[in-house]
Amino acid sequence: MDKKNRPERFMQRRLEALHKRHLYRQLHVVAAGCDPWLERDGQRLLNLSSNSYLGLAGHPDVKAAAAAAASELGCGAGASRLIAGTSVLQITLETRLAHFKQAEAALLFSSGYMANIGVIPALVGPGDLVLGDELNHASLIDGCRLSRATYQTYPHTNVTALEQHLAQARTSGPQGQCLVVTDTVFSMDGDLAPLADIAALCQQYDALLYVDEAHATGCLGPGGRGLVAATGVKEQVTVAMSTLSKALGNAGAFITADQLVIEYVLNVARSFIFTTALPPTVVAAALAALDVLEREPQRVERLQALGTFLRQGLQQLGFNTLASATHIVPVLVGDSARALEMASALQQAGVFAVAIRPPTVPLGAARVRASVMASHTEEDLVFAIDAFGAVGRRLGLIA
Ligand SMILES: *Cc1c(COP(=O)(O)O)cnc(C)c1O
């Protein structure tokens, strides 16, 4: 046997190549990863890397709901939704989520990743066309690829280019369905999709529209209902996907849509059908998180006010925060090695904000991604801005 092809050899080679390009990844063990301050290697760090944006993962009501569900209902759902895994609790959460999103119906998934890779292939397939923003989340890209529809990307948030794709599709493209797929808040740039324009184009060209509100639901729009609600385009959106794993502080995801769409997805989306239902602890905790959000919508405004505070502070220091307009504030570095260097210097200065490198972001666009939580204080963010300033000057990123 040719020893060169032994599996461990090729893995070693690929790992070395990743190291060389500063793209090697490893796990960081932290404690209290959803709190405004976390602990790592015995050091207390300001946490600018949690997606528990509203501070709900550790909320006493949410924890109590999970504990009560565990003691009453046990820890596992025991079966997939369509077998014996549907409980009153799940139907209650779906009804509440549909109401929250002012949609006809909602359907839970085990994760946002699974929702995206299941629902997109349910909407389009061979002979159809799917158009995606080039900076869409990896799970959307995977959903598009898995669908086996013709998949094309358009330049980030560029509606002129999107219109050209749609116009061309109508004359010479695949003759089937056409689907447009976009994040509403982009996860690594913190900017917004031009949703009103995209929705209008979808209507004009008779295309379906799938939006991913993972970083929008609970974070912006009226009462945290997301960018679709803020833009008033619900009628033009075929399916909106939101997660329970970010602002809502738990795990899992849900789609909202018209009743017919939900009935259809439930019958054909493989990542819904062939997996065990979310455990009762998660479902109960998500319900409690939704209660808190509906009772305290001011958390949403606070999140965006803190996002603006951090963004403006970093911009005043001379950092490039790209087109961020939300609680997600990237600091563009460019080179992956330098982004790693900056993240590690920030950690020494007491700030946990991780380097984001390709393939999560385009080549040459490595960055340190900072995101705020409603549970941060202004003093926390002043501390962060000072640390970014000191580190940025030392590394020559700002004057
Ligand atoms: C996090 C994320 C997902 C995946 O959601 P999970 O529940 O973590 O699987 C999907 N889309 C976007 C835009 C995300 O940021």
C-alpha cells in the first residue's frame, strides 16, 4: 500500500496547510460564555463574543423553566416530531412564535443550520434557480447546494446585480421556480439586507423569498420581531427562519410562513422529518425567554443603543467597522495572522473578541468581530473601546 495515501498523512498535510495560512482552528474553553463577563484560563474577560444578545441564556426565569420541564417531563423528546415527539409544549411554542412574528404558522427545527439545509431544498430543486447574497451564512449556502437547483450568488447587498440575475433568469435561465435567499442581518458584518428592494424585486419577477433572521429576531424591529417586521415586507416573504439559539438564549430554530407552506415543509423537509424533536427543557426555556422579551421589549432598544455606542467609539478611533449598523461590530484587519494577533492582544487587555477568518469571511477580509449584549453596561463598552484603541495603536492598525 502506498503510505502517502494513509488517511492520517493527508489529514496531517491539510492541517499543516491550515497552520501555514493562519487558518487553523481550535476550541477555547470558557466559563460563563453567555454572561457579559466570562472566564478563560482563570482570567476574567469582557465577553464580546456571545450571541445571547439579550442576556436571556442565564435569565432566572429561563433557567427555572428548563429545570421545571426537566423534573416534570424528563430530558429527551424520545422521538422525531412526526413519530411520538410532538407535545403540547411544542405546539404552544409554535403558536406563540407565529403570533410573535404575526405569521399564520410556525415550525420548530433542531437548529438554524438544520432549518436552512432542510427548508431551502424543500422549496427548490433540479430545474430551479436559487440566488443568494455572496455573504450569506454557510448554512444558507449549504442549503442552496443541497437543493441541486442552479445556484448563483450576487455581490453583497447589490440589488442592481440581483435584478440582472432575475431578468436573465426569466429569459434564459432554468424554467422552474426562482428563489432568492438572504440573511437579513449579516452575521459577520452586522449590516442589513436591502430588504424592501429585494422583496419588491421578488414580487416583480415572481420569485420566492427566503430570509434568515438569526441575528435580527429579538435584536431589532418592533418588539424584536426582526427586519421583516421593521421593513413591512411580510407579505412578500415566503419563509422567514429565526433561531432560538441567539437572542432567545436557548437552542433550536423556527420558520414562520403561511399555513400551506408549513404543512408542505413538514411533509418534505428531511432535516425536520428525520431527527429527534427538541427536548422539553429547551422548548420550555424558549417559551420563558419569549415571555421575557414580550414583557421587556426595552431590552431590544438597549441592545441597539449599546451597539451604536461601541460602533461609534471604534470608528472615532479610526477602525474600519465595514457597513455595520447593528449590535454586531466587525473591526476589519484583512490578514488572518494579524487578526489572530489582535484578538490575542485584546485578550491580554481583558477583552474576549475572536478573530474571524476565511472561509467564514472572504479571503483578505479577516477581522475581529465584537458583539454587544443588552446585559453589558456603558462602562463595559468604554473599557472595550479603550482596549481596542491601545491594541490597535500598538499593532499599527490605527494612528
Ligand atoms: C447561527 C446562524 C445560523 C445557525 O443557527 P444555529 O441554531 O446555531 O444552528 C443560521 N444562520 C445564521 C445567519 C446564523 O448566524
